[in-house]
Amino acid sequence: MLKPNPSIIFWATQKKRWPEPTDAMTSRYAIYFTPEPDSAFEQAGATCLGRNARTGWSGAPLHVPGIPPARMQVITAAPRRYGFHGTLKAPFHLAETYIDASLMEAVAHLATQLAPFDMPPLTVAELGSFIALKPQADSDALRNLADTCVTTFDPLRAPMTPEDRARRQPDKLTAGQRENLDRWGYPYVFDEFRFHMTLTGPVQPEESKPLMDAYREVFDSVLAEPVSIDCITVFEQKQPDQPFSVRQSFRFSG
């Protein structure tokens, strides 16, 4: 795992917040993997969710035989809000002493130290009560990237509020997951990390097969070639009632 680069955090800590618009001060940010812009992979994800977080396009989610359109809106509501992505650093507010530019500069700096790599083949699979794309094998490179993003950007993260912690339902987490939540602001990091690209919220058992069949039809040809991870993307949610959108992608040049 790459260790947090002191120069990244040093730069950020020198930037004190100056007056900014209210919406910038309430923004949440996340560091995600996203498909190549305008690629068939990005289009497939947008088609399934009914939204493209990069372009702003929105429409009806994928038609799945046997599942009414209104139900598909419900099933895809949560992943549509976040956009098609794989989490590397879960959503967070910036700490009081940092500004928006601190994060962008830190992500840009880290990207210069990272090299592209191919992830294992992805497949449509169940993830608890959800459906998602998941790698068919473990990847040290992918885990190292996630670990690096968690540790490198955590000094810029504001502490959780009691409300934020309660939303994670800590009573339902394992002791290790609660420890991660309290230390890193997210339960599923390090040993608990499982890369995935969410396609649904919770689904009923009888809905799982038709959904997976439909998603496999969309993604099988798209995922015939290896998926390269060659950039990290900053997402921003400007207000709590707004969806996340792509702010900027930073290509690896290490």
C-alpha cells in the first residue's frame, strides 16, 4: 500500500478556509472509480440506473421484464443518487480548516504517483440483498488503491456527526466494522473492503433472477475486455437532497 504522502497533507493543511458560497460549505465529497467517459461501460451503467452522474443525463432505469417501471424506480433509487461507481473513499464533509481546492489538489497529487492496472473480470452478482458488479477474483492492486485512498484523504475529512454515525446503524455492524466506522468514517475499509459497483437497492428474492438476467445481458459484451483502472474521480453532493455528480477525474501518471 502506498503510504500517505506528507507533501499532500502538508499542502492541504496550509490552506485555511476563506469565505465561500454556502453550498460549497455543505458539500459532501467522495473518491470513486468510474468507467472511462463516453465508454460503453459508462453507458451501460447509466442505462441500468437511469442516470449519468458525469453528463447529468437522467431517464427511466433499465426495463426488466416482470418488474413494473415504478418498482424499478424504487429499486434503483439509492444507486441512482450516487451514480455508477466503485467506492474508494466513502462520502465525507471537509474538515473546517480545509477548502475545496485542498481536496482537488491532494487527489491530483496522488494520481501522479499511481500507475494504471487491469482489475479482475467483473460479473453481475448478489451482494446481500443488493445486486452489483463484483470482481471474480481478489486483486492486491485494487485493495492497495482503496487502502491508499482511505488513509491519504482521511486527514481532510470532518469528524462524523452523531446523526452520520446513527445512519450507519452501528448496532448491526461487527466490532471490527464499528471500529472502522469510528476511526475512518466508514465500516467497510481494509479487511472489510469488497469492491463493487452497485446496481440496485434491496430487492425481493423473487426479483433477483430477472434483474440479474437483465443486467448480464447489458454488461456481458461490455465486460468482455478487461476494465482498466487508470484514474480516480471526485464526486460532489452540494446539498443533502441533491444527487452526487462527477466533479473531476484525475488520470494516473505514476
